[in-house]
Amino acid sequence: MNTAQCNSYGTACEFMDVCAGVQDINGDQYQDRKQRSGPKELSHSKLCSYHGCKRKYHYRYNMGKEHVRQRAPALEFGSVMHLYFAAYFDMKKNG
């Protein structure tokens, strides 16, 4: 584990708990990642990830895993209010 590299962007790497042996990569904290490019295509993100930490690259691009992100309660509330007002004004418009 390279903690200096894991914290190089100001926050811990999303896989730091896996490298430390606290979590399992196949556990509930990680989900399958939506592939944005083919496995043989190069991108700036892939190169930076590989250069920074080969284990992070392996988890993200070879295994296709990412940390589960939860939405903040304020975002959930805002989404519900948006749907409510959209339905309300649609109902008013249609009679």
C-alpha cells in the first residue's frame, strides 16, 4: 500500500480500504463500473491511474469496479420536489 500516492489528490483513494485489507473488492461497498471505453483504448485517466497506482488501475479498469456513491439527502429532497412540481404544473396545464 502506498499511502502517499493514495492521498496525493487531497483525499484517500477509493480503493484504500481494499488495499489495507479492511474491505473486500467484491463486497457491498463496491459495484460494477460502467465501461466508458474499450479495454484496449487509452485515455488520460487510464494512463494517470496506471502511473499513480497499478493496483487502482487493476481494480478500476481490469476488474471494472468502483466505490458505491450515495447521494446526499439534500439532492434526494430536491429530486422529489422537482418531480412534485413537474407533476403539479403538468396537471394544471392539462386540466
